[in-house]
Amino acid sequence: MNGTHLNNTTSMSNHHDHNHSHSHSHSRIQPLANVNTAFIVGIALNLLFVIIEAAVGLYIHSLSLLGDAGHNLTDVGALAISLLAFKLVQKKPSKQFTYGYRKTSILAALLNAVLLLVTIGAIAYEAIRRLLHPEPVAGTDIAIVAGIGILVNAGTAYLFMHDKEKDINIKGAYLHMMADAAVSLAIVVAGIIIHYTQWYWLDPAFSIVIVVVILISTWSLLKDSVRLALDGVPADIDVDKIQALAEQVNGVVRIHHLHVWAMSTTQNALTTHVVVQNNLTMQEIQRIKEELKHTFLHHNIQHCTIETETEEMFCKEVGHC
């Protein structure tokens, strides 16, 4: 970890004996060292390829190339949005934004997914129209341009491969590039077949294949980003398991009011009330909080707010035990 600190405050009254613990781990706040470079290189390569693919697609009237160019253009936008989000995550918190701009990484993932869905809708509409009325296209040109696409997309995906499990935006970029490489391969095959058979209907047919591939690769990104945007529990966190482990800590009676949500695509937060045994010393309560903090951190929760109360006080609050 780059830094960890724990602050505690205690308040006592006739009705409550609460102890609040805030723990923050910043090990994953800063973007990974090579992420910015990967996004910049990916944006440059894909933007150049979009220009080439769109130009050839317009020249030879190939819907599959134009559709793939449109999809790649949204990928360029997605990479740019993700890069902007990573930059904003680095900005320090302020009095107006006490958590900083970490949430922008989640909003970026959601926006990317929505843009992709809009794109595939447009491609699907035109593909169906062209499937009913096929137009002659140059199969060889399609295959050559799509072959370049395989190299560009696979190369870009490689830039994100090592870090894809560490952030939803990086994973989204990786999946999109791999899907694009697969689509380009399919277009190469279609181009070769069209060249030898003049089956021009294959051009819009493969556009529909592109739509299906993009939809499959986008669905998980959309589902995860919506979940995080609504402050849902991140997919890799099991709340029941975390609560069960926390209640096994010596001195803990029960855990309640447990809430977990994502502060960004790389950092999660938790708040909870912890009922502890009666007559524990401050040192023993501190030890309990330290154990809980490490338990939560081990399960990818970097920011914890823990409120403690004795079993006796809890029973008075709820009216029974």
C-alpha cells in the first residue's frame, strides 16, 4: 500500500457508546503506470485505422467496412473517455467534491456501453436494409483492410491485457479490442469468399455478425457499470461472506447496517455498525477494528467506516436481544 491511516473518535452518552473508525487504503487510487500510455497509443492507432477503413468502405460501398469503422470510431471515443476519467481520478478531493472525481471512471464505463449500443443499432438497421438489397463490393479490398484491422486491434488489446482485471474501464477496452480483432478476422473471411463467389449478401450478413459480437462483449460492461453507477455492491464482493468473516473476529457479537459500494472502478467503500462484547477496553476495541479493517481490505474494500457499540447498548436500542 502507498499509505494507510486510521482515525478514531469516541462519543459517550446515556444512550450510546459509539466508536467510529475510518480506514483508507490508497494502493489502487493512482492509475497504473502504463495505463495512460496504453490509452494514448490505442487512440492514435485506432483513429488512423478508422480513417483508412471508412475511406475504403465509402470507395467500394462496403457496409461491413463502414459498420466496423463506425464501431472502431466509438472505441476511439471510449478510449478517450476512459483516459479522461483516469486523469480526473488523480485530482485531489475538494470541499465541494470530498471524494474527488473517482466516480467519473464509473460514468465513463457507462457512457462507453451506451455509445456502443447506439452504434450497433445503426449498423443493424442498415445491415438488414442491405441484406434485402445486396450491392456489389470488392472482396479483395475488404479482406486487405480487415487484415490491417486484425493487427491494429490485437496490438491495442495487448496493451491492456496485463491490467484488464484491475479496472472495469481497462477490461472494457481489452474486450472491445479483442472483439474488434475477431470481427476483422470474420470480415477477412467474408472478403475472400465474396471475391471468389460474388455472394454480395455476405457483406451485410457479416455486419449482423458484427452487431451480435459487439452486443455480447458490451452486455457485461453495461451491466457492471449500471450496477456501480447505482451504488450497487461490486460484482467481485460477497457481502454475506464478508459479514460472516467479520462476525468471526474475537469480541464481535454481530454486524449490522452493512453497506458496500464502489467509489470508482478501482476502489470500494464500506460502512457498518459492529456490536462488541460488553466491558471491552479501548485497546481491545482497537484490535477488533484493526482485524476488521484488514479483513475488508483483503476483500478489495479500501475505504472503511466502522462504528462500534456494546452489546448492552445495542439491546437497549432494539428493545431486545
